[in-house]
Amino acid sequence: MPIDFKEIFTAFMVLFAVIDITGSTPIIINLNNTGKKIQAGKAALISFGILIAFLFAGDFLLKLFNIDISSFAIAGALVLLVLAVEMTFNIEVFHNDGPGGSATIVPIVFPLIAGAGTLTTTLTLRAECHVVNIMIAIALNMLLVYLVLKHAHWVERLIGKGGVYILRKFFGIILLAISVKLFTSNLNILLETVKAN
């Protein structure tokens, strides 16, 4: 298995920025304070299952619709670009308008953790990283998600509201740079494929 620590780190940082679990700390605390119980272990496991399933089934879906990974990566890069703009400029584009219900599933698992942006990113990463490395990065992120969900008040006390704000802006800029890199590298691959045909 081609385990590459650089790829694991890259995939981990991209997913960490998209999931933005530290930035969601105020939402988690608010849900806890309003009596909506969040099961940290269940949320992390369900999210992990969804992301891994999409990592493998997503490829089948692309083939079903006759879409190559480079085209999807470009589309994914545009989604990442919008997410980065949201995080950096505090503009809401993706509205959390999912159905009501359990706080563990909605809004924690979807859309906060395994939302459209995270699912798109997971599959987009296949253009850059090996599947094994992405799986390890997902597992590490879910471990972090579990810890933050379990100790949300502690996390907020540790880094403070200002720290959460700074982290969100910092990872917004990182995500912006990653989205540009993904877009340009996959656009080159796509153009070369078109020229070859």
C-alpha cells in the first residue's frame, strides 16, 4: 500500500479546512445548551462511513454519468473556492436548510461534517492522492471531530472565540490556495486529454 505522509498531511489539511469543526464549535455549544444531545461517537462513525462510501461509490457514479476525475476535480475546486470565500469573507452561500430532526444526524453529520462540500472534496482528492492516504486522512479528521464534539466547551475555552475566528480565516485562505492549485493542475490534464483526442 503506497502510504505517503505528505499526501496524508495534504488530504488531512484540506478536509480539516472544509469540515471546519473548530469553526462549528459555537453551533455545537448552542445545540448542547438548548438540550439537543449530540452523540460524539455516533456522529463521527456515521460521518466516517458516509465519506468512505462516497470515496469508493463516487467513482462508480462518475463512470455512470461518463465524467472523468479531472472534470469532477475542477467542479470540486469551484466548490472549494466558494467555501473558501465563505470562510474568508464571512459570506453565506451554502445555506444549512436540511430537514429537522436529531441533532446528531442533522445538523452535525449533515451538513456540518459530511456535507456537500466535504463529499465533493473527498472525491476531488482522488485526483491528487492515493485512496489509502485519503482514508487515513478521513480517519484522523473523524478522530478530531469526535474530540471536538465530546469536549466543545473545552475547545472554545482553549482557543477562545477569537482563536476560532482566526482559525476560520486562516484555513479559508489555505483552502483558497488549494482550490486554485486543484483547478489549474486538473485543467491542464483536461486540456492535454482534449488535445490527444
